Amino acid sequence: MLFTALISAQENQVEQDSTVVHYMIIEGDSIPVTEVELDEVLMLPNLSFKDREARIRYIVLRRKTIKVFPYAKLAAERLETLQKRLAQLKRKRDKKKYAKVIQKYIEDEFSAELKKLTKTEGQILVKLIHRQTGKTTFQLIKELRNGWRAFWFNNTASLFNISLKREFNPIEVEEDYLIEDILQRAFQSERLDRQRPAFAIDFYACVNKWSKPKKKLNKTKE
């Protein structure tokens, strides 16, 4: 009778509460949870290239992208720290003083390494800074310094075919799509630490646009 009563009580409890409870083991403790949020996983297409030249181009671009992405990630992290700290300061003088300290720190931290970058690596970095911060390098310099300094930096960079106003736009620029593809593969393989972009990127829309085989034009005989 006791066993029957226990079974009946359990059935009633199940009928009253249909929520399935799972348990997560965190540091040896079982934590009940009703749902588990999973990170989005992109289904990456198989790599295919139209010729050997395109394959080599992708491999070179991959090496350069993986090299400079940590700098863009660090820049985004420093900018976020700066903005949070400035929001806590009330006096304009304190904000200006703190901003100068951070600016000098960033310049000293980056300058030695950035001098080693090639022209193409520098341009990729400019694009990735826009991806991670939502602002062009020109805009960041203008906000953190002044318009003249941003203008000077841009003109200096232009001598090396680098535009600080360049944005990251994988849906319109094929090279940017390839960079995004490289990043997603590096994130999944844990070769790079994942950091979400500052704006939404529809990766599958980019795949649909750039992965479609190009239509061959029929030559007409005259």
C-alpha cells in the first residue's frame, strides 16, 4: 500500500509539473536547470577554389588574418574598458586625463608590433578593427585625439596604400567575405579566441553570394 501511494504521488507530481529538469555539474555540484542555452554553430561550406591561384590567395590571406586578428580583438577590448571607465568619471578634466593615459598605453602597446606588419596586413587590421569596434580606425583616432591627427594618420597611411577609413563589408567585398570565412573556421578550430563582431553579419547570405559559380559568357562569332 505504501509503495502504491508513493507511485501515485509521483504520477500526480509529473502531471502537475511537465517541465523537464536537467542537471549541470558545476565544480562538483549538481545544479538543476530547465533549459540549456547553446552557442550558435555555423555550418561552414567545404572549401573549393576555381584554380591554384585562388587557393594560394586564400592560404596567404588566412595566414595574415590569423596574425592580425588578436590586435583587432585587443583594440576592441581596450576601447570597451575605456568607454566604461569614462562613463564612471564625472569631471571633464578627469575624463580627458584618463583618456590620454589609455591612448598612450595603447600606442606604446601596439607601436612595436604594428611596425612589423606589411601593407596588406595593415589593411586587414584596419578592416578587422571596424569589425570588432563598429567604427573605422579614422573615427576612433578622431574621437580619441582630434580631427587633424586623424587626417594626418590617414594621409600617412595612404602613402602605403592603407586607408584608415576602410570598413569591413563581407556582403559587398569578396576579400572581406574570405576573411570572415577564415575567422569562422579559426573560431571553430579554437585557433583564435572568438569575439563577436560589433554589428550583425549574415554569413550565409555572404556564402550564397560569393560561393555561387560564376556564369560563363558565350562568345558569339562575328
